[in-house]
Amino acid sequence: MTRALVSAGVPATKEPVGLTCRDGKCPDGTTQIPWRSGKLLVWDVTVVSTLTDFYVTTARGRGEVAELAAVRKCQKYSDIPSAYTFLPIAMETLGSMNYSAYHFFEDLDRKISEVSGDSREGSFIFQRLLVTIQHFNSTLFNESFTPHDDPDL
């Protein structure tokens, strides 16, 4: 995400110092210049497994799990100062993402294409995201075959 913002001409940093949430962890990153309406953009990314028992029984539609995760992130970071705009980025292991994140990446796609002059450049963001999710899924799959310390497993 930080690399994509920098490609669009928007300086950004990972894990900004001074911004905390309720559990003491900071968001994943922030822009160093205003993103919109004179406010800095702060984001936090989460990937949720849509195949866990909880989500299989509760989720009904595509992207619903990502939307639920995004709502939880907004609650977690509800105390961020008003000088910032918070963007939850929630992705499902099957590829869907929350609505606001999808539109953010579309905007970022346009900005990167304007800076680079290559209309394909921005679409690479979505490809990188999907490859990252595939890597995450393969890691989870591989770990499912790893012996655990629990003798009952």
C-alpha cells in the first residue's frame, strides 16, 4: 500500500508513531501529505478467512465478511484525531474486499496512471493484492499439515 501511494506521488510511511488505538497498536500506515479535504489518510489492513466455521455459518453474500471486518476496524480506531481520515482495508481470503477499500484502490489506480502515463500501471495494484492473498492462502494450507504440539490434534 505504501509503495502504491508513493508511486502516485503521495509520500507515505508505515506504522506511524504517535497514532494508537485501544489495544496499543498503531495503524499500518499514513500519508505524509493530505489525501482529501486537508486530512491525512490513515489505514489498517486485515485479511479474514471466509472459510472458518464462524463465517461459513454467518456470511450470506460476496464481500460480507470483509464489510464486517471493516466495521470492526472502524470501531477499533474510532478515537483517531479528526485531522486524519481512517480507511479500513479488509480483504477476504477468497479475494473480495470491503467497498471503501475497493473504491480507494480505484482512485489510487487513476492517480498512479496519471503520474506514470501508463494506463495499465494502476491495475497492477489489484494483481499484487491477489498474489499476496494467494501467498497467504498457501501458507495457511501448508501450515494445516504441520504437526502441532497439542497431542489431541
